[in-house]
Amino acid sequence: MIAHLTGRVLRKSPQDVVLDVTGVGYKVLIPVSTFYRLPEEGGEASLRIHTHVREDALLLFGFESAAEQSLFERLIEVAGVGPKLALNVLSGIEAADLVAALRSSDLARLTRIPGVGKKTAERLVLELKDKMPVVVEPQETREASPPGSIKEDLLSALGNLGYSRGEMERGVDRALKEEPEGRFEDLLRRSLRVLSGR
């Protein structure tokens, strides 16, 4: 079982990264928060890995921090929460906010995450409220991504996280208005904050 990978970033997106480890390219699914902290393509990255084996696939899920990996592994222990939904949860809310929402039974905050309905939110609180860590590692950002149609890139990233076109436009437009010269990672984070009502 793969538990850790260190390699050169061949390609990255808010959903996944391809790491070249001694000539072998590993596709690793990641939350948006890990994407923020990846180096530019060509740089070296180290990720903690959760290996998920199904009958038809072997999937690698990567995390920059131990706190996120721990949260992911707790989320997938909840009935009805698979690894893709767990990753979506970690992409839709920062780890510290997720812990706070679970500890305070904040169903309204949890149901604002794409893919999390009221029943799922209730199940998450019921099963995880008392299992949440006290301290979660702080979020950090790294260098900007290369220039391009930043609005389209932001809309694409949010679309992959499950937001509707109207929600995406609202979040991205506000983020660009507040920070017109912002880096992709910062603008994506700002858009997510707008959409989560923070």
C-alpha cells in the first residue's frame, strides 16, 4: 500500500496532481487546499497518501498535511460517505472550519458544501462530533499559477466541485471584484468563501 509520495509535479489541477516519482507518473486526487500549497509544475512535492482499493480501480488520495489526511480518513468511516465525497467536503470547507462546524453541530454550514445534503450533514455530526481534533494545522499558500483566462479556470474548478453555474458566477465575479490582480489560488479560496457564506 502506498502511504507517501515525493516527486516532481508534472501536471496539477484543483482536483488532482500527477507526480513523477523516478520516472513513474502517479495520478493523485487532492482537495483544493492541497492544490493551494503545491509548487509550480516542475517543482518537487511530498504528499501523504491514502490508497483506496476497489474491485475496478486503485485510487490514490493525497494530502499536504496530516490533519487533512486524518479528517479524510474519519469522513470515509461515516456510512454513505465515499472517498470522492470526502474529498469534495475537504475542498468545500477548510479543515479548521470543518472541525468547528462538526463540533458545534452547524448543519447550515455543512449543507452549504456541494454534495452534502441535510441527512449527510446530520450523519457527519452524529458520528464525528466527539471525534474531532482540537488543533488543525494552519492553511498556507504558495506561488501563483501561470496566467491564462483566470475567470474560466476558476469557473472550471468550482464546476468540478459541484457548484451550479449561477453560484460559480456569483462567487468568481465577487472574488475578481475584490482582488482583480489576485493569484489563481487566492481567488479560488476567496470564491469558495463567498459561496460558503463567510
